[in-house]
Amino acid sequence: MKDIIVDDLQNTVEEFLIRHKSILDILTKIQESSARVNRAVAKSVTECGCLKINAQKQEIPEDATIEDAHKYIKTHVDGELCDNCREVLETEIGNNIFYTIALCNTLGLNFYDILLKKDKELNTLGVFNML
């Protein structure tokens, strides 16, 4: 069922992407949408205040195992998104996904297959995937 939803989304993006069909337009729209996601997070901190960032050096005990890392690594985010900031971020992340799928379409890639490949890679390599 999930593959049908993702495939439908990919087909819809193909149908509705008209104005920014050039690969150059798509690449710059991905970059712009990523910047808008970053800006929306920043605004949730600086304008709304629903989130706070409390960043500091990550401290992991020397005797900690890689499996224990989750206990010590922090997100540096305090608070929760308010309804308005959540809606803005969902929209901006959705736009970013739209242009990422548009890039897939332009290059003949299947977005669902990419998701499956990444999921398999993560499950195969586990915590060692991102080291």
C-alpha cells in the first residue's frame, strides 16, 4: 500500500511540474526549499519561541558503547513546535520532497526504490551506517 502512495505522489509531481521542469530549475528549487526549511526552524526559535536551542559540546563517556550513544547525544532542541510552526514546517518539508521527487523523475529514478534501498542499507549496517 505504501508503495502505491509513493508512486502516486511521484506520478502527481510529474504531472504538475511544468514551470520548473529544467534540471537547473529543479536543483535550485531543492536548494531554495531546503533554505526555507532552515528558515522556518530558525523562526520557530527567534520569532515564535516555541523552540529553544541549547547547544553545547556532545559529551560521551569514553567507556560508552556505540549502542549507548543514544543515551548521551542530544538534539539541542527544547520545547515543541506550536501548531503554526508545525504547519509551516510541514509545508516547507513537503515542498522540498516535491522537488526531490521532481529530480528523481528528471533523472529516471524511482523515489520509492530509493527509500527502500536506504531502509535496507540502514537496517543492514545499523548504527555503523552513519559513522
